[in-house]
Amino acid sequence: MARKYAVGAAQYLEQMRNRHFFLLDSLLLAVIPFIALWLRTDDGFAKGPYIVSLTVLALVGLPVWLGAFVWCGLYTRNWQYASIAELATVLKALLLGTVLNALLLFFVLYPLGWAPDSFPRSIPFLTGLLALVAIGGTRYSVRYMDRWQRQREFTQASHQHVVVIGAGDSGAMIVREMQRNPQLGLNPVVFLDDDPRKHHTYILGVPVAGGRAALKTVVRDYHVREAIIAMPTAPGKTIREIAALCAEQNLVVKTVPGMFELLDGSVTVNKLREVDIDDLLRREPVAIDTAAVTQMLRGKRVLITGAGGSIGGELCRQIARGAPSQMILLGHGENSIFYQSNELRAAFPAVKFEAVIADVRDAPRMRAVMARFQPDLVFHAAAHKHVSLMETNVEDAVTNNVLGTRVTMDVALECGVNTFVMISSDKAVNPVSVMGATKRVAELYVHARALETGKRYLAVRFGNVLGSRGSVVPLFKQQIAQGGPVQVTHPDVRRFFMTIPEAVQLVLQAATLGKGGEIFALDMGEPVRIVDLAQDLIRLSGLQVGRDIDIEYTGLRPGEKLYEELFVPGETYERTAREKIFVARNGARPGTDEYARLYAAIEELVARAQAGEAQAVREQIARIVPEFQTMPARI
């Protein structure tokens, strides 16, 4: 019966609004001065002079109190979510009311004779203390009953016990969200944090049991089944170590998003995501000079080819933040351009966007587009990039990657474009694949035209871009979801990795640093074994290698090599003013008499590709790029 009345009281308090508090405050503040006098004198309120003075003080002081409360915003708060800020508002309002009522007594009632000299001068201050108890109590009873009701629902539901690793702001935010939302089915029972100052303390009622070394103990003692890593700024090595410890205990592992998502308020338990390779490969981001990039882009007309792709799309988003006057989104796939342009228009209403469907190989069409829009900068991201697919489609690899680059650059020159940035690949270095070789041919063309014309035309080499279409991580996830096996070509295959934002930042920074003819590359640290990524992803999916998911080695595919390189032999490279960015300045520098031979060789290459002569295409590529290892054409 008592519980029933308590539930009813909780529901009644939750329905109280500020107008109800206004009426309740009026009643309380009319009565409290009498209680204050009684406490001060025991029987003083029965004396005639005192009761008259007190009545005058209560009647005159009541609008003063209410005016102070209104002025301080006490009736604009939602007390169901009361916190320190609301407590500060209550204190400010009561302090102001107390001071005003004391002034009223000392400078109005005493001088006018409405209060005898014997009337206690402490009454306004005692009234303020009692009002603090009454006003604060009524407000925070709403907060208390709300928490009581939620805790009651929480204890009645069935919940998964969760350990939160990281007892900082992010961890506290996650715990608070789980406590406030019992429907999520998650019960935070314990924190772990490597900071010894937090050990044996409580945060939001949840104990901090120790550091990560205590994981095995808390899993046993608290019956934990899930772990949330609340360390959004931790380095990749730390995340990897903690995730491995959780996997040993057969815990489901999740992690919170990065700090930028915390700052914009988007982190909730509903948005927890499974740990993926992006988390494990996090490193210090490329430090780009945002001021220089913004200065380069502000008020300019920018054309992006391949704007519907994963790299092109991110390029569009980051360029739009630089406030260009117009962006021309050019691509061959109408659906991707349609969705990309709609998304950008909604996100950046101040920028004018033009969606253009065109093929970069179509010179008349590209000439018409650039003549119409007159871009100041061109970012050329359109290309075929899938290595194995291009091995059996060599003709299209050449026409898209080589001819497309030549057409786009030549038209840009005709239209007076001063800055042209081509997206290349680390597979262009000592290429064994058709895709890499065509990218190298395109680099040579950009390099030669830049030196010949003096324009700021340059190339940027990428490593493997995590999250881009067709990259290895989505493929591994799909294979894991299907029950395996996860297919890796060779146990020793290593690749450089970078995120999509890093890749795009490199492109934009290169555009500000380049003078013309350079090739830029990102310092991506040590290359990573693909099999290590596969094993990590299997474990972080709550599975075990060999028991739940097998790894199968399929052998190197045509055009694939064990490791990639960043620079061609003979290129001298150095760090730029941006520590994480390298620049090569003299790779394959043609002499004046070599321009014609290079252009003629490329013309021959394109002609062979357009004629469908696959083997002749390979042989011609090898003449232009001697390090390319030709293989027989495959049908």
C-alpha cells in the first residue's frame, strides 16, 4: 500500500508545472515569516504589535519574493532534470529575496513605525533560510521522485550488466544515459579506470573498482556480459589492448564515438557502435593549416570530378566548409551525384552547388562544362581503383585513368585553371598492376604538363583508404556476418592505411603547398599486416579465430604485391612544413625534348585501349613505365 501511494505521489510531482510552483510559493512565503518569528521568540507571534508588523512584512514582502523569483528565472526551469545550475538559480533567487526583504524592514517598516524597535531584526534572514528549505525542497522533490521512479522501472526490468572502461566525462555521460533509459536493457554496474585517484570512489552511484587489470575480477564478481570503452581520445594501441582483454573474457565490446561527437552533444547510448578498425588504427590526425585551406577556397569556384565517390564525397564536404562561392559536383553516376548534391545543399545552404553528369573521357562535354562554370580549382578524383577488376579490364583502366586525366587537365589548361590536383595511389610506385601503372602514367602526364606550363598542377598519393567503397574492412565485415571464412590473400601482405578524412585533408593541404609538378604523400606510419586486421575484427565481433571464424589464404591475385611503397626510385623526397606530409619534387623529370615523346606514347596507349588491344596496351604501358611488369592479357 505504501509503495502504491509513493508511485502515485511520484506521478503527481512529475506533472507539476511552474504555475503550480508559483501558487505553492505564494502560500509558503505567506506562512514562513510567522514560523520564523515563532522560532525566534517561541511565543512572539501572539503579541499584538509583532503580529501586525509581521502581517505587514509578509504581505508587502510576498510580491518582493515572487518578483525576485521571476527575475531570476525560477519559473522557467524543468525541475525533473534539476542539476547544479538549477540549484544555483534557487540560491540566487533566495539571496536576492532575503536582501530585498531585509532592506524593506530596515528602511521602510522601521522608519514608518510599522515595526516596533523590539521587532527581531533577524526575521528576514531566518525567513530566507526557511525559504531555502521549503523552496529547494519542493523543487528537488520532483527531481528525487523522478529518479526514484526511473530506478524502480530499472530494477523491475531485465538488464545486461555492463562494465564501463574509462571513468571520465565520456564514461559518466554514458552511465547517466543508461540509468535514465531503462528500456535500453543496459545496467552499468562498475567502472574501470587506470587513474588510481579514481579507484574506490563512486560516480553516479557506480563504483570504480580499479584499472584494466581488474577486468577479470569484475567480470566474475559483477556478472558482466558487455564492455563499453569510453575513451574517445585514447591512442590506437590502448584501444587495441583493452579490446583484446575484453575478448579474452568473451565480452561484447562497444566504444563511444570521438570527442568531436561528444562536443556536439550527439553521444547517447543509442549511438554506441561496434568497435571497428577505424578505432584500432586511430593515430594523431594530420595537422592541416585550416587557415591556409580556407584562404585558398573562400569565394572560389571549385570543380570536383568523381564527386559521387567516397573520396570525392568527403572532398566535397570539407571544401564546402571553406566557403567557396560555387562547387561543381561532376560524376558519371547519376544516383550518387543526386544524393551527394542534395546532402550538401542541406548542410551548406550558403554555398551554391551545381550537379553535373559527365564522363571525364568526353572532351567536348568537359570543355562545355568548364567553359560554362570557369572553375578556379579542379580536384580530379574520378578513376577506376579496383586492382583485380582492372587486370581484366585494362582498356577501360587506361581510358578512365589516363585519358580521363589528360582530357580533364587539358581542358582545365584551356580554361585558365591555375590549380589542378590529381588523386593518385601508392600502387603507382613500382607498379605490378594495371591500375597502379595507369595511375603512374597519369602522374607522369601531370608532372610534365605542370613543368611545361608553370601551372600549380600536382598529384597526391594515397594508401589504402579505410571506409572507402570496396576497401578491405567492409569486405571482412560482410564475410564475418556470413559466418566466414575471412579471405586474406597472403599472411605477409602489408598495406599503408589512412582514413577518408585524412586522405582529403592531405589533398587540400597539398593544394596549398604545391608550386607545380610535385607529388605529395602522407606519412602513414608503419604498414599493417592485413591478416592482423582480419584477426582483430573477428575478435572485436565477439568471435574467436579458428573456433567461430576461419581465416583462409587465397594467394596473391594478379596485380597484387606483398607490400606497397610511397616513392619511385630516383625520387628525392622530404617533409614539408606539415610534418606528416612528404613531397617528391624530381620524379621522372622530362627534358624539353622529352615532352613530345611522352605525349606521343600516351596517345598511342589511349589508341590501343580504344581499339580493344589488351596485350598491346600492357606492352605500351611498360614502354612508358619501365618498372611495370607486364603479364599476358586475361580474357
